[in-house]
Amino acid sequence: MQQQVNRNLTPFFKRLAGLSLGLAGLAMMPVAGLAQTIAEPVQTAPAGPTYADLATLSDAADLVILAQIRRQTLLTPERAPGLAAGFARLYIEADTLALIAGRSTVGAGLAYLVDVPLDAKGKVPKLKKRQFVLFADPVAGRAGEVRLVAPGAQLAYTPALEARLRPILTELYAPAGAPPRITGISDALAVPGTLTGESETQIFLATEDRSPVSLTILRRPGQQVQWGVSWGEIIDSAARPPAPETLRWYRLACGLPAQLPSNANLARDPAARRLATSDYAFVRQALGPCERRITQAS
């Protein structure tokens, strides 16, 4: 028996005491041989995941699950190839508390592999009864088994994590669709104006689904540089930058290359080429860095 995907994200992250998911009558699903493919682990920084971490994990996962650990089994070294020093590989059996969001279904019980850091005494941490948010994909042909999408894809549940995840998942699963993934720069062209210091630069972005996205940078004498993003066919000169820590900001900050590719710069005049390069650098600086603290899916 399986739960259907809650694409509207309602209810979202119910407290354990108030959960009423009808799981009590569901039998634990059998787990066939567990896949051994697992990325090398990197311990999460003490400050916790960044917005980019959470957005990347949410975007990569077919399932975002709230689970409670029921049993952990330590794998022997010969069954844990590629295990990093200072880590242990665990076979986890967990109860599904909620399917938070997803593009697939999930059963009452889960099994997966995870690499966890040893504690200060070199011991394996006790995870039983602890609650975690999992970013995972189902394993084809193995009912009840999931594979974490990245080494950092098991995060300890906290109300703060809940609050940070909610807007990300809401945007990702919005009926109108999420903003497209940026894959590069198609073309860029800077055109000087009639006045000294006046110019307009258009930068057209490549996207995964080929939907149009463009940047506009306007310079006017005696005014601050203005820039914005148009998410569609119409190039809006009044477009504005995306708000920080939104999915549109994430798409740009984490998807744009560090520098404007020379072959994308359509201007022939050296001054115009320099202007396009400078305007692109201005946008990258205004967006800020795509900061990550945990290892992401490849």
C-alpha cells in the first residue's frame, strides 16, 4: 500500500504528535538486496545547510520524506566500498511519517544506505527514534527502498529546517511550474547610447527546457546601474532582479557561469565587448555567491 504524492504540500510537516497519515495499518514493505551505489560522504558544516543546499537537494530528489529511524545496522568494511575515514556506513530501516513532497510514491517503511561521521570517541552515533528529512529517489524494482540523492541528503528534522524548506518546495511544486534551470549563456550584446555613459546590455540565457530567460542591464548618466530578469518571450525593460533566497535567485546565482564566455559576446567593437563583460560581472556580483556547505548530487 502506498501514499500518493501531495503536490500541493498540504498538510506540510505535521508535528509527530499530530500526524494522522493512516500508516498504522500498513505493513512494512520487504526490501530486496540494497543497492551499494553511494556517494562519498562529507560532513555538514556546523552552521547547517545553506539555501542553495536545500534548493539543490529538493530539486534533485523525487521524494522529500519525513522519517523516523527504527533500526540501524552497521555494514562491515568489505560491504562498504569507498567509505571515507572517520565515517560508518549504515543500513537504515525507518518509518515514514510524512511524504512532504515528491514526484513518486512512498510506502509505510523505508530502507536506505547512509554514511555518518563517527563521534568524538570514534563510535557510531545512535540514530534510533530520531527524525530526519530525506531527499531521495525510489529504487526501481525494489519496493520500500530509496537512495539518497547526495551524501548530505539526510538532515536532522528541526522546526527551523521545516520553515526554510516550505517556501522552496512550494515554488518547486507550484502549479505554474518552477523557474527553468539555467545551463549557460546563449548570446550577449552591449549597445552604447547616444549620451556618454549610456548603454543597454542584453544577455540571453540557455535553459534546460529551452524556455526564454534574459538579463537586461541599463546604464544612464548620473544614475545607478539598473538590471533585471525577464522570464519569458517579452523582454521587459522594467524587469527587476530576483529577491534573494528565492528559486529564481537560486537558478541564476547557482546556474550562471562565473564569467561571460567570449564566444557568447556578439559585439565586434572592443569597447562594446568590454561593456558586455563588465555588465555581466556586475550581475554576478549583485547576485552574490552560490554558497554550499554540504556535498550535492552529481
